[in-house]
Amino acid sequence: MLAQRKPRPTLLTSESYAEIDRWLAKYPPERKQSAVMAALTIAQDQNGGWLTSELVNEIADYLEMPAVAVQEVATFYSMYEHKPVGQHKICVCTNVSCMLCDSERIVKHLQQKLGIGFGQITPDGKFSLKEVECLGACVNAPMMLIGKTYYENLTPEKIDDILARLN
Amino acid sequence: MATIEIDGKPYTAEVGQMLIQVADANGVEIPRFCYHEKLSVSASCRMCLVEMEKAPKPVPACATPVMDGMKVWTRSPKALTAQKAVMEFLLINHPLDCPICDQGGECELQDISVGYGKDASRYGEEKRVVFDKNIGALIATEMTRCIHCTRCVRFGQEIAGIQELGALGRGEHTKISTYIGQTVDSELSGNMIDLCPVGALTAKPSRFNARAWELQQLDSIAPHDGIGSNIHVHLRRNEIIRVVPKQNEAINEIWLSDRDRFSYQGLTAEDRLTVPMIKKEGQWQPTDWETALQAAATGMKQIVEKYEPDQLGGLASATATLEELYLLQRVIRGLGSDCVDHRLHQIDFADQAHAPLFPYLGMPIAEIERCNTALIIGSHLRKEQPLLNHRLRKASMNGAKVMFINPIAYDFNDMRIAQQIITSPNDLITTLSGVAKALLVGKNNVIPQQLEDLLADTKVTEEQQTLAQSLETGDHRLILLGNLATSHPQFALIRALAVAIAKLSSAKLGYCAEAGNSAGAWLAGVLPHREAAGMPISTPGVNAYTMLNKGLKGYVLLGVEPELDSYDGAKALENLQKAEFVVSLTAYVTDTMKTYANVLLPISVFTETSGTYVNNAGTWQSFTAVVIPKNEVRPGWKVLRVLGNLLNVSGFDYDSSEQVRSEVCEKLGQKTTDNLNSWQVPNDLSARKIDGLQRITELPIYATDMIVRRASALQFTRDATSAKGVHVNSNVAAQIGATEANVVQVRQNAAKISLPLVIDERVPDGCVLIYAGQAENVALGSWHGWVELTA
């Protein structure tokens, strides 16, 4: 029979594959690509918050998709990162509602406190800062997202407190 | 049926049709960029917005299905405002570089902006800039010009079958790109250039060579595969600038394979022969036509007189025209020899007397996509005939069961393959016997008793059983024999078994033509056993293989480089060099040619001569010359006509190629071919004895004939560069202790050469894949046999 030309999976752990398989099971077998977003998230989580092209390739092989199609998804959604991020990725909303509630002050405070700008990582690798669009928490603007937690009604003092706790 | 109203006029339409289709069918113009009739609807450009009754907003005509009683306005103030607004948005980021853009003058964006754009831009901010990527030798990119219509992306997904381009990023940051550093390698990639509505993707080989309005458009037929794609040749002052497809839904639709599109570069190759040359006292010298033709005629006559007539052989390429081929066999036969052949890739001629009239596809090309069940035996169809493969792929997407029996696990661009059996060339007979046996159960008197008896001891494997079962489903069934079958050392047996399988499964049987005019070569009688129109000859001459392998005293070559074009190039070269007299009618001159030839006659190639090609489906397509050949180059049929006159062959007074054509036509009359009754019942079904690693030989897509081999851009594609070296799978590599890129010793018979090793998991165990048409491999000799590898 024909030998498969696929490289052996090397980067993703068996736990990650098990997790991807759990998602694959939700879709018909010929629609493996339906699991691409979940697979990318799983790969990103395993890799410390960002995706490498090797990971994208591996997912493409596993889901039997062209690599460029996986990359299309990975570059379309802003949740996927293509450069290293800090241990805590701080996403600050600067969209209309937050802006009206002075998110500029929040951003300035964060930048001063951490000594980094958007798209940068603190030297100790703990934090990185990212500007994002509306995350749907306008009712409690200004807000930010760290990891999977929303922090709302932000003030500089509250930020100091949150960062201290994360440290 | 639905009746709708567009701009106040009533039209009837099918329910489910999109508005834009109805408008197009009735000549109502709606501007568009992303919509394309051959691609899925993406509705991303919004240029086709029209006003619809009872709809609050304008709707995209490309994505709005018609409903009975629908009223639509394409030029109302509301529609025009929407269209103009979209136009303005599209132009925000589009650079104003039309004067240096290759698309300028034939640009959809440019054309539509004349009608819908403003005379001045209101946009004063910075424009988007996208850096260009190198995506290969055929397509030039200027991605700042891209308007994100995604036609190229959809073409990859839907037509080429392999998505190589994607829309990365989103919104303003969207970029059409390949995946990190990759190239576009599809054999149909050139079509993306045609589809691109702007100058983002343009043809690299013709980039910056001409402006669209300087070009003259003339029609011709592409010579490189059995499809016979219809083409427009674009010329400026007698120079071919580029080749683009001409729509013919029955043949190539609107597509063109890269081989047919870019091969024109070979016409102006540096080694083009432009004056007749003769060898005098060992020295080559240019001469005039009279001297050269006289020398050719004298030389040929001498061979016939000194030895026997059948010591003179004629060998022709099936890329020559029907007229050239017909006249060549008439010249050779006029001298009393029946040694004339075009089947240079073949070795088994055992049943040639029973072969069909010509290699017929078994059905019209467009019928292929209506097949429900297809079995392809021995074919890398995707590279042999890219557009035939496209039809088959369409059938598979429509749910047809497509199966392959191949020596290599070829990649068939995401075609839905029901089953693929990989079998070494040697096991092919056993596999086919197994399938035939499986089908035989419960059927009487379908195939001759003699064949039934031969199959009696055949064992059927599970794999063969499954395939046989699938073959008995569907209404339209097709068995197709590919080029790897034709060149197989047991081709006659394969044919017999294929016929048996076809009869037993009530399928049609088809052959894949090897070159653009293979069918024409059969009909023209460039065969040792048949004259034109299939008239049998009682005592046939010798076939191409024997001519080149046993050696003759004299040869007439028409458009061939036998060392690269024949089954055993090494032996062919040796015998040509031993021959007393060789005249080559050729478009090119090489150092190798000079070692064996005595007279070189410069003939024209496909765009420079009038002529006819007969395609795989038996369609005759005639064309006229579109360029005047350089210097002393003359159309082959004229050269052969004069040669016929000089040799006093009777009836050689043709004034035009049309006369030659009608002569063949008359001889052919109403004759048709019947693939299912053209075969010979075999006496034996046993495979050959295995004696080492089996050589598998494929003639790669960009080495099929003299012109293609000289098309420079094509030679830089992955299909061309990956045809080098000796390909084995990792098991075989491990056995000989070699790894990728190691140089290994390859021994075949007495020949021994060094080639880089390529690990290729498509190759089965016990086999070696070595490509044909490669100068480095010629010394190895025949296309099949036993190979020894040492690290």
C-alpha cells in the first residue's frame, strides 16, 4: 500500500492531540477542517501563547488541509499570536466605549508601569501588551483582558492591584 | 422557470440562477471583479450591487438568486451610487501605476473605473503597500495592486485542486500570499494570471515585453497534449509575446495548461536552427536549401540503392502536423521502405495489427466529466494531460468513483479518489488479471473462452475485488489507458486485459494520447504496419524500437531528439552514430545531432506553419501560420514535398497543406475506431521474472518534446527540477545505506552512472523511479529493466 508522505507529528504533545481529537469527534470525519480554530488554540496554549509556522504545518497535516488555509485562519483572528508573548498577555480595549471612558489613561498607566509599548514584552517575560478592539464589555468600560479573565471598570489603582496579584 | 424584470425589460430565467448570470446571458452589463462564471461566488468586491424592488439596500447581483416577479435596476441612481461608492473604495489603496503596469490596457479595474470612477481621488491619506513575493518562475506578483477579489485563491481550491495561495490577515491588512516562502507549483497556475482582474498577478516570462494594445491576436492550436487546447497567440511585429487560452467549452473550456501557455519560449531558443546545414568531409557548414535538399535526397537514395529499401527508416514526433507526418511516410514509402514510426516511447508492438485506428479517448473530452465510474490504468494524468485530469476531477467532485492502478502513488490534486492500487510495473499484469477475474464471476461469453481459461488460476485479492465491485456501479463507466501503460514492456497484455475489464464491466475503453498529434500520426500512417487511414500493410516494416535498437543504415528524423525522445536513448544514439546517412528535419541543432546527422533541415514549429492536429477525441483542428519563421526556416510539409519531388515520388504536387489534409480526409472517409474490438487475445498472462530493483520511468511534463524542453521558464518550475536524480522510498534507501541527496551509483545492464538520491515515498518497495527526457539519465538506456543501486 502507499506510504504516507506526512512527517511524523513532533511538536504537539499527546495531550494536545487528545484534545484536538475531542474536537474532531464533534464533526463529520470528512470535515476535519472544522476543528482548525480549536486546534490552533490548543497548539498556541501548549506553546506559551503563540504559534510557529512548524505548528501551523503540523496542524495542516493532521487536519489534511493546505498549510496556507490554516495560516489564513491563524492570521485572520486576532487571538492567534505569531510572535512570542509574555506569560500574561494584557489586551486593552481602545474601542469607542472604552475610549469615551478614558482608556487612554489606562493605556498610559500600563505602559509606564510595565515600561513597554503595544506589541512588546517586559524584559522578565512576565507581561506583554496588546491593543484590541471591542471585547463586548462596554457596560463596564474601560476594560482589559488578561489570559481568560476580564478586568472591568479600570482605574490606575485597580491596575496596580491586579498586576501585583499576578506578580 | 421564473420571469424577472431587469431595467424594465422582462427576461426568463431558471430558478436558482444568480441575477448576474441572467444579466450576462441577456447582454445586460453589470460591473464585477470577484465574480467569475467558472468559480464559486464570493461576493466580496461588491461591485455588482444593483437595486432591487422591496429591498432596503442594493444587493450583489452575483449572490442574489432570481425569484419569480423580481424587479431589478442596474443603472438606477441608487444602483449607480452604490457602484460608484464601491469603485471609490477599491481605488483607495490601488496604486496609480497603470503606465508601468503590465495589465494596463487590458485591466478590468481600469476599464470599469472609466465608467464608474471619479476623475479625482478624495483620498489624501497613506496608501497600503504590500511587498512582493517570489512565487515561482511563471507568475510575477505586484501585490500592492491586489483588490482581494480572491479569484486566484478560489481557482486554486476549485479548479487546480490545490490551494497554494491564500488570503492572509484581515481587513486592510489582507494579503494574497503563498504559505511562507512557498511557490505556486500547479500545472495550471498560469490561469490565475488570466483570472486576476488587476495587475497583481502577471505573466513573468512576458513581463514588461509589450503593451496590450500593441498586440495582434491570432488563433492556433497547442501541440503538447492530446487535448489540443485552443489558443490565442499574441504577437507584436512577428514576435510571440505570449499565449493565452481561447474559449472552447468542448475542449479546454477557458483554461490552458502551463505547458501550452509558456512553451512558446522554446520557439526562440538559442539553439534554433535557421539555415540548412550539411556535413562535408567531417565539417559542418551552412548551405542553401537546394544543396541541402539535394544532399538529403541523394543520401536517402544511396541507402536504398546500396542496401535494401528497408534500411532507410523514418522517425517522427507526434507533435508534428498531420500533413508533415503524412508526407514523411509517403516519402519513405515512395522509396520502398515501410520502416516509418512515431511510437518512440513504446517497446511492445506485439498486437499492433489489432490496435485501434488511432488512440481514441473513447468519448468526447467534455463527456469525461459526466462519467460515474472511471478506472485509470498507468497514468500520471495530471501531468500527462492537465486539462483531461481537470475533467476527471470534476467528475470525481460530482460523485464519480475514480480509481487508479499505477506504479507510483501520484498526488491527484485533491481529486476524490475512490481507490488507488499501487503496483510495480511487473505486478501490473497480475493486478489487472485479478480485477478481470473478479469481474468474470457470473458472466458467460463476454470475453473469449481462451482468455477465461488463462484467468482460471488467477487469485483475486481483496483490493482487486473491491475495485471490481466499484467498477460495476454507475451508468457511465470508463477505463482509460495512460502513457505508463503504453510504454510498458507488456503493453499488448495490458490492452487485452483492459479490454476484458471494460467488456466485463460494460465500460467504455479509452486511450490517453501521448502528444498533441498522436491520433494524427496514426491516421497519417506513420506506422510500419499501416498506411494512412489505417490501411494495413501485408509485410510491415520494422517499428521504432527495432529501428533504433537494431540499427539501420539510414534515418530520416522529423522533430525528434532520439536520445531524449525514445525508449532506449543510449542505444538509439549509438545506432544513429553508426548509421551511414541521417537527415534530420529539425527546429533546433544540438552538438549531439551533429555527431550523427549528415544533413540538417531547419523546419518550422507549431505557430510557424499551417497544419492540422487531431486530438485525443478525434477532433481535427487546423490552423494557419501566425508567425513568419526566421531566416531560412521553412514549414516541414513544404520541405517534405520538395524532397518527394527530388526523389520522384509520384503525386507530390501539393500547393497547400489543405490539399494534403483533404487527401488524408478522403482516404479516411467515414472510418471510425472501435476500441473494444481492437485487441488480440493473449496466449499467456505471466509476468516477467524479477531480477533486482525495477525501474519505473515517467516522461515528466516539461520534457515531453523538443519545444517544451527549451521553454526556459518552465524548466525552473518544481515539476521540471524535481525530475532529476534517482527516486526511491526510504526503505530502499535504507537498504542501500544512502540518504537524501547522496550521490549513488546506478547500474542498468552495462551502463553505470552517478545520480543524486531522492527520497520519494510515492515509489513502491522494490522499485526505482528514474525520469526520461533528462540528458543525465540517457546513458542508462531502456525505460524498464533491472537497476542496481550502490551508495
